[in-house]
Amino acid sequence: MESVLLRNGKTVPEVCRILKREMKRIEMDENMQNGSGYKRYHIHAEKAGDVDKWPSRFKVDVKRSGLAKLIVGEVFHYGLKNKDVILSRPCMYGVFSGPVGGFMPREEHCVGCLRCTTEFPDFVRVSHNPARRSLGDSYFDFRVVDSVSYEAESGLVPVKGAGYRGKFGGEGWDGMWTDMSEIVRPTRDGIHGREFISTVVDIGARPNFLMFDEGGKPMGRTPQVFQIPLPIVFDRAPKSVANEKVWRILAETAEELQSLAVIPLGAVLQFNLESDFVVPLVKASEADALKVLSKAPRLIEMDGWDEGLFRAIHDLFPESLVALRIPYTSAKELIKFSKKGLRVFHLTANYHGQDAKGNFVLDLIREAHKAFVEAGIRQEVTLIGSGGMIHAEHVPKAILCGLDAVGMDTAAIVALQGRFKGECLDAETAQFNLPGKLSMKWGVQRLVNLAASWRDQLLEIMGAMGLREVRRLRGEMGRAMFMKELERDAFAGVVGYEPGK
């Protein structure tokens, strides 16, 4: 069906998506005319189970001879009339609920509570599954894979019982804590609907002040901004999985969430992906290809700085915003680019959150934000960051450090059950395998679920801080604590203390 072309050169599914988009627009126009223009932003999550069976978290080893002796003993002790007692097994999660019970345990149900090993230590053993622990790489390890997989499947917030038993500090993002000591109103809760917390962010350029002529008309620079209801955008997919289906999933998910998806211009043109929610990523050699676009995108992203490309974009689409995609760079470079007229920056680190010198993205974001603050133009620019942000908690932390929005990269691939092949450092060299049964509907729902879970966790942390909108979270360093700084203040002068270790 997808190969059937209509007279306008579009396939049937593409026409259906266009009609769906137009119906949404007509519905919004009617709501505005009826005086009901306000509609609370909501992400509809629904279960989207795995299509490719993950390795189970635990291996359950049962000595069959020991289990057989136990069953025979119970038969003699309780008699055949007490089948419920004889057939009962010590697992409320159904590990031994198969047709032959413990002789073929259902390891996918095991949560590691160890009740079975406590009651029958002689013939039951539960251990971590090496295949499960091999998922991911050294940065995006199997624990993060577990969390992202659960979030993408259910759209819920992962909750683990028995309290938190991990470390309370560490390297990278684990060295940053959020401060909840100044809660303004503990009843403010955006998840359960008692009070609304806005996650809307502005993308674009806003001058620090406006000027008007004698007739009251604005003169000089005016705001050029659009809004997205979520501070999360989908970054370009790694080269190893960059195919039509993945691009369509990212584009449709961005449209469903009313967010943005960064997609190379070649793929946008080849697969007819133009929409208000797709950001074409353009190289300097593709300036002429921009003429093929049928309408002006809201945002166009330059893959590296090029003066000729910048002028070509402005000549073709004067109303479009232009973003510069570059690796994290020095403060002087960023200010230099802003003087050339750039107001949107997409700063990138590798998938492990490091720049070419090994500096971590947390410190890089703070430096970039500080550079624009000291130049007095922070309100005039938009900062989007990608690389190293793989947990839901990394979104509020990155915004606290100074970003306006976060680019989702490897987390989206894991949500689609992508498997790492070795260490995955960047989009060009990283190798992933996607499931063969990947479908559009399933893929979109998995990413929608992931966004819903991450947004709920963002609302939780903002509610605890007493903040009503995410824009006030940006650069709010008074709500952040850094382990190295606290250790330095506490232990400076103490014999044996070495800063940074």
C-alpha cells in the first residue's frame, strides 16, 4: 500500500497523515472561535510491549532432583487431597507458574526478591543474567537500559521498592544534586492535576528591549519565537539505523508531541517528511537543495558554520529561524557567532557526554550559559544540547545548568529496542541493531511513552521546587548542588583531602 503513488506524488499513508494534521488544525481553529482555545497539554501513553524479547534480568537455576524430592515429600505429608498445597510455589510473580512449575522457571517474571532461595536454599539459585548485563555500553549501561525500556513500554515513572541502595554521588551527572529545601507549596503537583506546571519553552530570538516609532509601530529587531510544549527534541538518529522507517517514526512522534525532530535534509526530501515539527539539518554542500522545500520550515539547522549557507537560508526563507549545530566550543566562539546574527545554538557532545578534550557535558553547558549571561544576551538566544543525557533526571539537571531544551539521541534508540554493538560514541561510528519487527505505530507509541514518563519526572522535580514553569528552571543554580564544591567547602584544610578525587 505504501508503494502506491497518488497524482501529487505522495503515498497513501502520507496523504492520511496530512489529512490528520489538517483535521487537528481545523479543530484548534474551531476551539478558538468557540472561546475554548485553552487546552491543557497532555501526552497520551498506552502500553507498548517489547517486540524483541530482551534477556531476562535474572537466571533462575533449580535443581530438578531437589524439587522432585520436595514434591514427593509433600505428597506423602499432605496427601493427594491437598493439591493446592502441593502445587503452590514460593513466588508471587509467577516464575514457577508454568505448566511444569519449577522444572521450567519463567525467568522473565523474576524480580530478584530471593524468596525462593530463602525458603529452598538447597536447590534454588537466583543470579544476574550476563546477557542482560551486556546490554548497552560503559556509559549507557544495563541499568539505564532497564529504566528506559520500562518507561517506553508503560509511560510510567519507574519505582523501585526497598529504598534506594545506590551511591549518593559520583562522576558526571551523579555529581550534581537538586535542592528541594525551599519548597514553596508542597501541594503544587502537575502530574495529578491539582495545579498546572508548564513545560513550554521558547525557541528563537528575543531582543532585550523593543523600540517603537512615533506612530507606535515596532522598529529595529523584534521577537522571532515559536513555542514547543516540551523541553525535549529528537536529535538525528545514528548513521547505523538511519533509514526511512526510523526517520518517519521520529517525525511522527515529534508531530504527536508537538515537539521537534532533527532530520538530515536529504532524508526530508527523499521521504517527503516536511512539516512544522521537522527541523532540516543542512550541510554547506546542500544549499541548492533547500530550493526543493515546498514551504519554509520553522527552524533550519546548519551542520557547522558556513557563511554562504547562512546567507542562502536567509534569502530563501527569511521568516525561518536558523540554528547552528556545533560541538561545545569556547565562550569567545559562541559570542562571535551570536554577533553574526545567530540566536539558536544546538551544542553537541558525544554519546558519552564528552567533548574532544574529555570535558563532561555538565560543565560545558554551564560555561556556554555563563558566556551569554556575562555578555548580557542570554535572553536573546536559545541553547539546545545533545549528548550524554540518557536519564529522565538529566533533563532538569541540564536545564538547571543553562539549556533551554534537551536533545534526545541514544535514549530514543533504546526505547525502540535498539541494541548496542560495542562502545557507541557518536552518530557516525556508533553501531546499533534494531528489531526486525519494528513498525511505525509501535515505534511512535514507544517514544510517546518515553516522553510522557520523562515529562512526569520533570513535573515531579519542579513541583518539589515550587516552580510553575520550566523556563524559570533554566540556569537556576541556587537549586543545584555539586558534590565537588560541597566536598571542597567541607574538607578543605583537612589532612588527606585531595580536591577532585
